[in-house]
Amino acid sequence: MSVLIAGGGVAGAAAACALGAGATLLEREPGAHDKVCGEFVSWEAQAELASLGVDLRALGGAPIGRVRLVHGDRVAESALPGVGLGLTRRRLDEALLAQAEAAGSRVLRGHAVRRVVPGGLEVDGPAFNGRGRLEADRVLLATGKHDLRGWRRPADGPALVGLKMYFSLAAVEREALEGAVEVVLFPGGYAGLQLVEGGLANLCLLITEPAFAEAGRGWAGVVRHMERHSPHLARRLAGAEAQLARPVAIARVPYGFVHRPAADDLPGVFRLGDQVGVIPSFSGDGMAIALHSALAAVGAADAPAYHAAMRRRLGPQVGRAMALHRAGLARPAWVAAAARAWPGAMAWVARLTRVA
């Protein structure tokens, strides 16, 4: 059976690892690159990656066993149900693509999928000296948060902007952050701060469009907005050095989307990762969903049954995560107070929003 995979992120590359020969993966970026992502590899995701032959120990991720919820200068802390890893998508995605090639999959970089057509994909890239068409028995749509023409996903909530920056923190702040992920609530959004390999800190945030506009629609203004409302974060970033020339950014994040099977779905086209369901990063685990959906699609008999199963499995988790996401945006003080009153709630929430 021939399979085309649109997208070389976690979901697409994992599917290619599992399929091996007969799979062709198309990735629009010609080389390693950064993505807007919290880069927390959960214990569930680690198990899926190990089953694909990815050696996470060799990638050098930073262990994370605790979560801190921060509002203003007040902090609630709890142990997580397992130990996660802080690992950049640049390194993880490259490891998965290398494993996919080792398994026998064909990986074409610098090839942009333009649209899905019956029985295949329309692609721009050097293999075609421009635009061409590839045909296959199956198409796996794994383009992450980027939609193809005619395949746009509606968002279940306010318009959001995602931004990410790596920092080299002052030594005392890096030591204080070690072993934990900090979720910082601020008016109009929230941010996650954690260490990744090499001792760098990943600051990844989501902010509503109105709050982004109020902050001047620029990185410096957003950082000032967060620091003004969170002395804790301001201390963490005091003396920090940004490691990218500009933040990685994405707009219109479609949180809350879970694909609903429809009669006009193209047969043989399987949605993976964020194309089948987008869980809020406030409490959800998008990487585990990407891996879970990839392996489920590889073993599925047909697309309608697969999509129906994914909706049953993801719907409750995405719904719970969306409720928390909305509460974090609308009532951050209440969420923080509840977490301080019952620290174990954060670990309980992590279990409720994970995919079994």
C-alpha cells in the first residue's frame, strides 16, 4: 500500500516511522526549524517515541517532574503524575525524520503540499521543477497548525496569537526553574516557561488578539505586558538573553477543534495530530495526541472508522482542556486561588486531559 504524508512534524514523521517502505513524506521546510510549541514531552509521548525507536536519552532533554501555576507573584506547585522532558521540536522532529528514513520511508524536504486531490496531493518542490501531483492509496494530513486550502479548521474560542522565544537565563534563575514547568497567567493569555536541552529556557505563550493589539502587536510589548502583571516572570527574565533574532509566531490557533466525520470527507484521507484535534496547551498534551493519532491511522482499516474513533477518544479530553483554557483566560485569579487551595488539583487535571 502506498501512502503520502503531508507534513514532517511529530504526527507525520511518527507515521512514516511506523510505515517504513511505501510511505513518502513531504515537508515544506528544507531543514531543521523551530515551531511554536511548549516542547514538553510527556511520559505518554515518551513511551510512544520509544516504541518507534527514538532514543530520547541521546537527545538530552531536561527532566521535568513538577508544575507551578503562577499568577502575579503567587505560586502554586505540585508534582506531576510522571516525569516529562523539555526537548526542542527542532531536535525531536529531526530525530523522528531520521528514524523515518532509517525505517525505509522516502522523505522529501522543501516540498510544499498545496492541496489534497482525490487519490493524492498537489505539491510544489524541486522534485517536480515546480508543481506536480503525487498519487497514493492513502493520504495522511499532518500539516500541524497550518491549514491547506479547503481544509480550514474552525476555532472554538477567541482568536489567539502564539509566540515563542528561547532565553539563556541568569544562573540563579535557571537553577530555580530546573525540574519544573511554570504556567504563568496574565490578563489576556498565559505562558509556559521550562528548560530544554542545553540549559536554555523556552518561553511559549498564547495571547488573545485584543490583548495582543493592546500590547502593540510586538514581542517587546507583549513581554512588558506579561512582566507588568507577573513579578515572578519578571524576575525569571531579569538579565536573560534572547537566543533568537525574533520570536517564532503563529496566528489563529484553532483550539477546541475536533474533526467531525462528514459525508463529504474524501475517502482515503486521514487527519493526524492538530488536523484531527487541537487541545489547549494550558493543560493538554498535543504531542501525545499527535503520536497517538499517527499510530492509530497507520493501523486503521478505513478513514471514517478512524475519524469516528478519534472523535470519541479526543472529544472528552479536548472539552475538559477547553473549559480550563477559558477559565484561565477569563478568571485567572480564581484558577490560581483554586490551585493554591488544592495543589493536587493540577496533577488531577493533567490526568483528566491526557489521552489514554
